[in-house]
Amino acid sequence: MELSLELVRPPFSPRARSLAVSSLSLSSRARRYVRDRGAYYKPSLAKRILAVVVPLVLPIIAWIPPAVLFTRSSQDYYASFKISEDITATLGEWGEDFQPGDKLDISKLAQLFVPGADLGNFLTNAARQARIGYAYVAGVLVITFLVRRILAHERCRRALEP
């Protein structure tokens, strides 16, 4: 009795077949890359520097300006709270001294115009800086979405080309 040691190949599943096809296309792409650029192709110095710098610069561009704007906005908002506390304390002192039937002293109220104007300026600046910060963050998010969408579309297009 003779034993035959033949290798039996199991039938390929659709998943295995697709992996085989994709690995063939990958190897053909690799061959095309080597044929076009040579086996020892080295990108230029500028491309290598950009490959290192761009991933570091993008988070800095996305994070630093909003952080600065929101910090300044919060500082102005805090300053407006301090001014409003001072105005409230001044009005509280005047309220303690006020007797029903006393006349209204306009000169006292005129002293509140300057702090009131400062309060308005600080609140306006805080709101403006916060609005700019939110718009900047929204712009970064929209640009990020568009770039990711374009790259995904490009990746799908390349995967489908023969």
C-alpha cells in the first residue's frame, strides 16, 4: 500500500480571494513604484522635513489661537465681574445711607458712569473674543472634515482603479 502525500488546497473563500486580489494589486503597485523611482529612491530633503514638521504644526495652528482667545475672553469676563461687584458694593453703601424722602443725588450717580463704561467695554471685548474663538474652532473643524472627506474619496478612487 502506497501513501500519497499530495497537498490538498482548500477552496478559497470570497474574503481570501479578495485579499489575494488586493495583495496582487499591492505588489503591482510596489513594482510600479520601484520601476518609476528605482529601488533606492530617497525623497528630497524638503519632503522629509515637511513630513516631520507638518504633523507637528497642524495641532499648534488648531489649538494655540483658540486657547489664547478664550483665555483673554475669560480674563475680560472676570474683570467685568470685579467691576460689577464694586458697583454693587457702592450702590449697597448708598442704599444704607438713603432715607425715604431724600432727594436723588445725581453727582453720586455720575460717579458710576466710568465703571459702568468699563464694565460694558470688558463684556463687549469678552463676547467678541469668545465669538472669534468659536468661529476659529468651527473653521478648523470644517477644514478638517473637508480634508478627511477628500482624502477618503481619493483613497476609494485609487482602490477602484485597475
